Amino acid sequence: MKPTDDTQTDISGPQTYDDQDVRQGRIVISRYWQRWIFFGGLAGVGIFALLILIFGTAS
């Protein structure tokens, strides 16, 4: 089955998006305990990376 002209798209150039459609999201942390978990997780990742850096090269 051959597609009709109204279903074909022009793929000759790069695809563009509207500015409002590609805005990045915002992290919404509305409760006190959610903030603790979020920042605790960030700190945990940082500490883990630091430990890997220190003890990973000690071999």
C-alpha cells in the first residue's frame, strides 16, 4: 500500500521543536522528609564516588 501525500513528512532537514515544548522539568520537593531523602541520596552518591576514588586505586 502506497502512502498518500498528506501522510508523508519532510525529512530533508533537522527536526525543530517549539521553545515551550523542550523546557526542562523542575524537581518538586514539597515535603520535609522528601528533601531529606533527596539531599541524602545526593550526598550518598558523592561519598560513594569519593570512596571509590580513594580505595579503588589502592590495589
